[in-house]
Amino acid sequence: MKGAHDLGGKTGLGPIAPEKDEPVFHREWEKRAFAITVACGFLGEWNLDMARYARERMPDPEYLASTYYEKWAHGLSLLLVEKGLLTEEEIRERMSELSKSDS
């Protein structure tokens, strides 16, 4: 499989500029996205490889424009819908509620 997630050895993408003393999480929502993803893994509906594949199926332009934890949230949403645990509408509604409370 070749996609945006498989960038190893590709040229023309510019230098990697690691952030000095980069924190694990840049924003509060990233902590929640990580914790919920790990917790949902214990539902037993998917395995680690399936979770990674869900993130890798993000459309290439979106994948390249997304942060690390945006990719995790995308993968989790995809798995929750595919496994019939939530609907896309339920996820959209909850995201809307959370964005209002963060303002």
C-alpha cells in the first residue's frame, strides 16, 4: 500500500524540523483523543493493526494536513462507525457540543 502515510525515503518534502523539547500533547483535546482511542481498543472490536490501518485510510491531502492526534481521532471515528458502535451523525453532534464548550 502506498499512500501519504508511507513517506519513508521520499524526496522533495522539505527538511524535518523537530520541535525542541516538544511536549507529548500540544492541546488538551489531544490528551482526550489519545485516552479515548486507547480505552476503546479494550472493547475488543479491533486490534492494533486495524487501528493503524484506519488512520492510514485518511485521504492523502487530509492526512498530510492533519496533526498526529487528528489522525488518531479520524481513525477512531472510522472504526466506531464501521463496527456499528456509533453513527457518523452521533459523532458530528458530539464534536459540535465539545467545540462549543471549548470556546
